[in-house]
Amino acid sequence: MPDLPASFRAYVVDKPDGAAFMRGLRTLTPAHLPPGEVTVQVEWSGVNFKDGLAARADGRVARSYPLIPGIDLAGTVVASEDDAFPVGTGVLANGYEIGTARHGGYGELARIPSGWVVPLPAGLTARDAMAIGTAGFTAAMSVQALEERGLRPGDGPVLVTGASGGVGSTAVAILASRGHEVWAATGKADQAGRLTDLGAAGILTREAVTAPGRHLDSARWAGAVDTVGAATLPYVLRTLRVDAAVASSGNASGAELVTTVFPFILRGVALLGMDSANMAIGPRRALWNRLATDLAPHGMDAGIAEVTLDTLDPALDAIVAGQARGRWVVRVSG
């Protein structure tokens, strides 16, 4: 096995027995890394809602301490026990237990099982991959699920809630690039121009998608991507067209869903849950390849902001506070 550096920097959250929650930079050694066949020099990671929760004492995401958060990462293999991933290979990883139960992307080194590793798709740099990140992966997963259920361009308008966030804005970009008529719902009026540039045909205010309604309202949407949860999903369900579906991936506004059975039994709508953490590795690799080709989210560069391990704290706090406008990428090393 090639020589690894004697130490590396990592952003760590910790809650020692009897001590207060703490977070910040530490110097670790490769011995601190968990078992796994592939060791990666992490070059880029991202800031996701789950990462923001992991960095809070009350976040209920970290399942062990100390923990290096970062649920996605991209970089170069520096040690490997799997011939499929020789040293020097560009790779990425997201989901599974990364950044929640085992050390993740906010360290200059990461060690992961080879069965969780995705070869970096042709045409994507490590930074490109993390500009897409788990948020973009979830958006692509949502679009793929809707289209597999039958949604086609020309079927009618498709709604995206929480459209100014990472998942929402990427979903707008992917849907628009595939020829769908996309409507973006956002509570951030200053983001209307950016969402229009990404391809949104229309903008809805937060109030329009959170106001109380009847058991069934006028059928409007041929499909939807909901990234918000409790506040918006009831509206989406009661305004979907017959046999339409919503891909649900977020709970930023809360986890409780208050609705009725009427959308399901009178319009045959479907609620599709998007679990990006546990997708099997074969479909995961295939979807990442699509993110480099036909599901590439064009026009996202203007919504990307860079931070480093030294400047990570404000972004982690902001994403939990609902202040995300696009996506943060984290320059970890290199």
C-alpha cells in the first residue's frame, strides 16, 4: 500500500461524554479512518442540509462521535485494496453512511468500502461532481423517477418547490433542459431571475403553495418535485392532475404530512419517496453517468459558491436556517 501522509486536516464534530458539543478543525492521522478498501485524497465536498444538521448539537444526524461530516466527496484514490480502483483513479461517493455514521468528506483523507465508490464520470472534474453533489443527485433521481412513471415533455407544467435551494434549483435546470415546462416555487423573491435563467417558465411565491385549501383543488400540475415537506406537499398533492406524481425528497419545513386520501383515490396520484442515501451502487453509478450526459444540469455555475474547511461554519449554519441560494462546494485539499 502506498505511503499515506502522517496526518491530515479534518472538520470534526464531537460530543465527548459529559462535555458540550463542539465542532472545528482537527489534525488526525490515517489510523483515525474507518476500515475500507479505498482511501481517497478528498479534493472537493459539498454543503448539504444533512451536513448542517450534523454540525448542530440538536441535529440528530450524527450517529457516532467524533465524526467528520460531509455526505459527499470527490477526489483521487491514494491507496486501494480493490483492483477496480487503482491508485490515481478519480472517484466520488455519496450516500450510505458517509458523513453520518462514518467519517465523510470534510477531511483531506477518507476511507470507504469499494462497493460505495463511483468512478468519476468522463467529462466531470471533482469540482464539477461536487457542484452537482448529493443535491443534484437527488434532483436527477427525482426527474428520473417522474419520467419512468410516464412524465413526458409537453404533458403539462411541472412544479418544483423550494426551487432556490440546491435540490430545487438543479431540478429546475434538469427539467427545463429536457423540455419540460417548469414552474418554480420559492420564498426568496430575489432568486426569480436566476430561476428564470435556469429555465423556469413561471414563478410562484411561497404563500401560493402553503396557503390552506380544499381536499382537492383545481388539477394543475403534470408532475412535481417537492423539496420542502410539510408546508408545501399538501398543496402539491391536492393540485396534481389525474395519474400525476410528486417526487418527495425534503423536510426542511417539517416532517409531519397533513393531507387526505382524496388525491390518491379520486385522482390516482402517486407520492414517490426519494431515498438518495440507500440507492444500490449499480443504479447509483448509472445515474451519475447520466448526470454527466443527458441529465446534466446546465446553467448552474452562477449559483455555486466556494468555501474551505477554514470558512465552512457560516455555510453549515446558513443551510439549516433556510438561506441557501444554489449550492456551496467545499475545497478540501489541492
